[in-house]
Amino acid sequence: MRQVDGESGELRFRSFLPYSLRVVGREVRRDPADGVLELGMRGDLVGFARFTVVGDGGRARALFEQEVEVTVPFMRVFGVVGRPFFRANHAWMMRGGRRGLRQALRERV
């Protein structure tokens, strides 16, 4: 991530498939009382991603939600035919992100 200003940064998502996505993410909601952090995105993805963390009997549960539209022309053209590959690639990236988040949390404890 490259910091753009106090509330936004430029992000690059790399994947198993031979492409990467670039977005500028901007914090649109930070609510520690409700455990919510929401990021608006523009660039190759337009939409939002939201993390909600809730206490659960001495543990914490994190919910990740996203709603985005892809703006990359080749992905839009091949969206229907390539959907199984794009979905598998997304699942692979999300698993990697989950592993990274778990490791980062272990190192903080």
C-alpha cells in the first residue's frame, strides 16, 4: 500500500492469474464502538469493503463484506466465460488474505 493522504491509500491486489488490480481505498467509516471499519474503493474495483469485529465470549469474530464492480475491460468482456476462473482466483486470494491476517494477529498477541 502507498499512502495517498490521512484517509486513503493506493492498493494493488495480485493474484494467481496473470493480472493485478489497482484501487484507491478511502476510509469512509471508522466506528470503534460498533467494531466497524469501511473502505470505499475506486479504480479497477468500484464499491466498498467492510470489516465488522464483534466480541464473542472472550473471543472476537470478524465479518468481511464487500460489494464491488470490476471496471477492467478484459474482465468485463470475459466475465461470463471466465467466471469460474475469476471465482476460483478470488477464493485463492481471500484464503491468502485470511492466512496473512491470522499470522499478523498471532504476532500481536
